[in-house]
Amino acid sequence: MIVTQDSSQNTPPSPEKPGDETPSLLAGVTIRKAMPSDAEAIHALLRPYVTQRLLLARTEAEVIELTRHGFMAVRTDDGKEKCLGFAAVEIYSAKLAELLSLAVHHDYRNIGVGRMLVDHCVQRARDLGVMEVMAISSSEEFFKNCGFDYSLPDQKKAFFCQLRPRHPH
């Protein structure tokens, strides 16, 4: 499924429910620029999603490349930083950017970490003057809740042709 968000529109965060413990679970979580030195932690974060066929497999070199335009959700406990999530936004043109490799550690899913990463990526695209951010995903409801909508009418589909193996053997 391809979904897009008009990055010129401000999408307010969804309100928390009364009695929701999400804010306390998100306490201390920050979003920072990813660095090449994060590649091993990012690769480990992506691996379960790749195994479940929810994300594309990435080589170590591809993950390092993603850090150029990627962001980490982190929390520091006892002086040690823990990687909670990752996402990248690749800018294709002034019209279009793509959200890539969104992944959240299984212990921190469904508390708002993914939303924080998406919002940060969309804001980055907005700051650069990009008109739309696209995500190719099977997580339809999640992206709709983040302000994305379908870019193609129901009767149209996106087709891809693999020109070479992603990982030569």
C-alpha cells in the first residue's frame, strides 16, 4: 500500500486518552540524528521485521547509507543509550520524499515511539520544502493515524520490477 502525507499541512498529534500511561512510558525518549556508528543497532532492530517479511532486507552498507537521512528514537538509562526505534526519510525531489525502514523495538511498540519517528521525518521533509511524504507499507491504520492517506485510487496498484538481486550471493 502506498500512502502519502501532504507535508505542508500540520498534523496535530492524536490526543491521549484519559488514564493513558503512554506519556510516562515515553518519558526520556528522544529523537536524534542517526550516525554510521548506529548501523549495528539499527540492523539488529530491523532484523525481526525482515524475518517476518514486514521490511526489506538491508545490507550493512545500506543501513549505513540510511543513517545519512535517518533518525533514532533513544532512551538513556544508567548512562547507557538504548535504541528504541529508527526511521529514515529519503528526499527524492521538492515534490516527494519517502519514509523508509520504520521499526520500533518490540518492547516499545504501541506507545507512540513510531509516531514520534514519523512526525520527525515528516517535519524534516517539511523543513526542506518537500510537498509530499510517501510510505510503502502494510501498516495501513498506523499511517492513516499519522495523517497519511492513499495516493492512488482503489483500482490502481503500484508495480515494481526487480532489475537485479538485492543481495548477490
